[in-house]
Amino acid sequence: MLQSIIRKKGESKISILVSSLDGMYEDHVKKLFIFAKDYNIHIDVSIQDYKKHSDIGLYFPKYAMNQFNLYFNEMDRT
């Protein structure tokens, strides 16, 4: 995945929903931040406080709708 991000032509937008209490945050998201900083890639992250990775399903629908709305509102302005 990281190599695909580097090779992509044009600007990338990466949005992530994660919990600071989820192992994914420490194991993956923090490493992705370091990678992104090294390659000057912007990552938008929403950090919640759910305890188990499986709880993401409770937060994702609202997050996804907000991201879609932001994207389409941005497209309307161009």
C-alpha cells in the first residue's frame, strides 16, 4: 500500500478513523503518520475513544457520511 501511495500521480487524500485505545493506532496509524511526513502526504485522522477494534462499526457510518459530504461539497466548489 505504501508503495502505491508513493507512485500515485497527483495529490492523495487519506482519511482515517481510529481509536487511540485500539491497537491499530499504535501498530499501524502512527507508522503511517511517520511515512506520510517523510513523503509530504497529508493524512486526515479522526480519533475516537472506543476500546475494541470491533466497535469501529458503531462510529464508522457517521464518519463515512461526513467524509462523503465533505468530498462532494468540495467538488461543488470547483
